[in-house]
Amino acid sequence: MGEHAIKVLGLAGEYRSTSKSGMLVNAALRIAQANGADVVFWDLAEKPLPLVGEEGCWAHPNVKEFQTLLVECDAFFLSSPEYHGTMSGVMKNTLDWMYDKHVGGKVFGLMSTLGGVTNANTLNHMRITLRWLHGWPVPEQLAVGHVKEAFDEEGNLVDESLQVRLGNLVESVLSATTKLSA
Ligand SMILES: Cc1cc2nc3c(=O)[nH]c(=O)nc-3n(C[C@H](O)[C@H](O)[C@H](O)COP(=O)(O)O)c2cc1C
């Protein structure tokens, strides 16, 4: 990585930056940016990724652009809504477009949003998938339950303890990225 700023890509398992997962990823990216990182958010509403396996998917221009960006980035924030006890199909499909050659040895920060009570299912399932990609998710993680009420109008977390956990997660991703590139 050398002298350049850490480049972080934010990915949500939903289609808009205004989805709760999009808001959570962008809250993490703002903290990373304030700490000197270059940040990018991939908005699937603007650049959808085809379903892996569908007609024409392998040559889709968005896939090529996405995989080029993966290679350019040093670290990743992922936030998925919990759907039926696991990550959304959108998040799984996004992960299915990643391979070891794009993200192997790189650091991940994991988050999830839930309509109901906080649990770690989705976080654990994303962690398992990352093992197959040789990604390095940091131990810190954040699940935000009862997510409908979780954000204020500026898109910040209302609960201060969650905001502290988010800051710790971002700090861990940035410091692990620096250590791994030393
Ligand atoms: C198909 C579906 C399944 C869901 N399953 C769960 C669930 O298992 N547990 C839960 O707490 N919330 C569940 N929810 C609520 C979502 O987790 C919640 O709406 C989401 O986290 C909001 O974030 P988003 O705006 O990024 O989608 C489900 C929602 C949908 C649409």
C-alpha cells in the first residue's frame, strides 16, 4: 500500500444508499474518511450487478468495473439486512462476484441491520463466506436491531453506544489494513 491513503469500498446488501444498510455503510465510510481514508460507495441502484449465472452475466460491464474496483481497494465495509435469519440475497450475490484474486488478504468490517431483535446470524454467515474468499474480517462487528428507529435525520446512529461500536469497528479496519500492508 505504501504512501497512498487507504482506499475503502462500502457495500450494502440493498439497492439504495437510503436503505438502512446503505445508511449504516455510509456512516462507517464517513468515519473512515475523517480518519484519512479514500472512500467509495457502490450503489447497486445505479450500477446493479447481475445475478451470478444469468444470461450474459460474465461479460456484464458493471461486473468488470466492480471487480476492477475491488482490486484497487484495500479494505471493505459490508452491511446486510437480515432476511429470514441470514444475509440478503443481494449481499450474497455481491459476495459471489468477489474472488480471492480480488479481495484475498484484505480487511473487512461487517455490519447488519434487523427489523427485529439484534442477533449475530447475518454477521456470522458473512464471516463464513469471507473465509472462502481469504478475506480478513476484523473481530469488531455491529448489528443494529429495531433499525427503523436507529438513525437520525442526518443518517447518524441515535444510540450513542452503537455509535461508539461503529467507531471502534472503523478504527479496527483501518489499523488492521495498515498492519497487514507493513
Ligand atoms: C424478506 C425479508 C425477511 C426479513 N427477515 C428478517 C429477519 O429474519 N429478522 C429480522 O430482524 N428482520 C427481518 N426483516 C426486516 C429487515 O431486516 C429490515 O427491514 C432491514 O434490516 C432494513 O434494512 P434495509 O433498509 O437495508 O433493507 C426481513 C425483511 C424482509 C424484506
